[in-house]
Amino acid sequence: MLTDLFLQPNTDFRLFGDQHLAMILLTVGGSAGLAIFAKRRLSEEQQIFVGRVMAVTMALAVLGWIAIRLALGQFDYKTDLPFDICNSVALALPFLMWRPSRRVQEVIYFWIMAGTIQAVLTPHLFEGFPHFTFIKYWVVHGGLIAFAVYATAVYGFHPNWRSLWRSFLLLQVYLLTLFFINLALGSNYAYIMGKPPTASALDYLGPYPWYLLVGEAIGLVFFVLVLLPVHFSGKTK
């Protein structure tokens, strides 16, 4: 039964395996194709409607995943609350971008493109299709990239160097808030309180807490990198 496969745990996902490569291609092709189609074929009202559908779909994917985990008795508040940046942005998008906002887009563009691209290329994922975690993961992460491309190309909300620094500053506020949430819950969202128990890229960034500072510097470099295509297109102001 498809329902059983949807719920039955599996470990079918492989880094750069067939499923991973398929989702990378779908994310890239879907992001570009949707933006081109909307820009050329849809009215402004229709473009906004598509953006809203994308935002609501991602938020529902996050909430649906939590509901399933709760129903199965597998939910753990120390790991499954939507406090990582991708899930938080996905949940907030319907409220932040129901009416497209340039200032909001200029901030979340960096959070999405700098963070989510890494999550697409090196996903922390074990379950393969059609498990509900696999579906939720790619709806959210692929959807966020598609939305960032869509809002930039279709809405014409182009980030600039000022918005880069504003986004980076707000990221520090978000991470500081998450630090106090982790203290309250005894959790380790965003690995602010320590490295994950298994081997990870953080092992190459030094011991705690220095890897946090190195990570901040690397994050800022990624912010610059994702701005460069817009900058060289002449769209920054």
C-alpha cells in the first residue's frame, strides 16, 4: 500500500544518488521554469496568487510533517520543532509575503539562498521517496529556492549590499533568540549549543564555541556569493 510506504521508515536516500540528483534537477529546472512562465504569461494578480500558493504549500508541509510525527508518537520537542531557519521561513512566508514585500524579500533571499542551497546539495536526510519526511524535506527546501528565485525575477525584488548587511544582522538576532530557546528546552537547534553527535562538516571548523564564529564568517561569504549574480546583472541599487 502507498500509505504504508509513506509512513514506513526507510534508509533509501543516498547522497548524489538517483533520488538526490532528480530532486536537484527538479529544484533547478522548476525554479527557473516557473519564474520564466510567470514573468511571460501571467498577469500581476496571477503572479501574486502563484506566490501565495507556493508559500502556503511550504507552510502546510511543515505543519503536516509535525502532525504526522505527533500522530505516530514520534515527535520530540528537542529536535522536531520548526526552529531551524528553513522551516521557520517556510512557516512565516504566508504571513510575510502574502502581500509581496521588497524589504522582507531582500532579507529572506540571503537566508534562503545561502542556507537552503547547501541543504539541497548536502541534505541531512536518510529517508527516500515516498516517505513523508523525504516529501516534506524537498517541498520545503526546493520550494524555498523556487520562491526566492520567483520573488527576485517575477516581483522584481532585487537584493543589494545594504540588504545583505541588514539580513546578516537580523540573522544574529534570530540565532540569539534561538540560543535562549535552546537553553529553555535543553535542545540544540542550529547546533548553537554544541556539535551534532555524529560526524559533520562542523568538525572541520574547530572546537566549541569557536566553530560558531568560523561558521558566521563562512555564512557571510555565502551571503556575498549569492548576491554576486544579482550584482553583476546590474540589478542591485
